[in-house]
Amino acid sequence: MINVNFAPNENLKDAWLAVKLLITPASRIKDGEATVLQMLQNLTGVRHEHIFLLLSARGAIFTLLTALQLPKGSEVLVQGFTCEAVVLPIIAAKVKPVYVDIEEESWSMDLSSLHKKYSRKSRVLILQHTFGMVPVFRKKILKYAASKKIFVVEDLAHGFHPQIFDNKSNHSGAFLFSFGRSKLISSLYG
């Protein structure tokens, strides 16, 4: 079996770089982390003190849901067209995923379905930017979530348009990036 996600474009130069990284002093790695934090701060407008780097997006979802200390029986609204990497940490955090139908233009959460699926137990909403497309109802969903005091996680793992960071006034929550090998901004893992 061939797994294209393992190192689809790796060559000898990349392998040599990996070996050199294994013997790189920790101080240089910290410099690289600071550079990534500064880049994300510049992109999103979020201060670097509020940016957290974790090993994987699913780990980030689990950590975030756990940190929110949600009441027992809480629900996380998530679109029905998603992957297990989104749903499994919801279940592991002992909260209930509630699937919201998608609309056909951007394959993201449908506003009318969201209205139907919302309940008093809804505490978190994961707004996925499927295949990097900005959700058609993004602004209305953010406004609706704010009116219901729902914490919003914008899942930007597939990609994003930078203009979404221009006006964060309706955003109450977190942005989730993923830098895995198969993602828009690719790195070794995470």
C-alpha cells in the first residue's frame, strides 16, 4: 500500500533537512516557533499569547472542548459533511455532536438547518470551511451564534480566504488551522 500523505513530494534534500532538524539545538526550534506565532498573529490579528500550537487539529478540538468545561449534556453543532477527525474529539470530550445539514454552494453549514438543530444545550459550533471555501452563510451564522452565546470554532484545516480576518466583531471563539502534509499550509505534522 502507498500512502501519499506520508511524504508525497519528499526527496533526498528533504530527508537531509529532516536529519539536520533532529540535531538542531532547542533554541533554534524555539526561534522557528516564534516565527510561526508571529506569522499567525499578523494573519489573524490575534495576539500571539492567545495562539496555541498543538500536534494535531483533533487534539486541538479535544483540548479546546475540555478547557471550556462544558456542562454535562452539552451539544456541539457540526455540519454533517465532515470527517472523523472533527467528530471523534467531540465524543472523547464527552459532549454530543449534533449534525447540521449543508448547503450546496460551499458545502458548509446550512442556516435554516442550524436554526432547526439548535437547542438550549448547544454550546459550541464548529463552522467548517470545506475545501477552503468561505461558508455561504458565515456572517449570518456568526451573528446567530453570538445571539445564542455559542462558542464558535472556525475550522480552517482545508484552507481559508484571508479576508475573513478583516472583521472579527461577530466572532466569538477560535480559529483552527491544520498544517499536516495534505493541508493548504503544509508542514511535517500538526
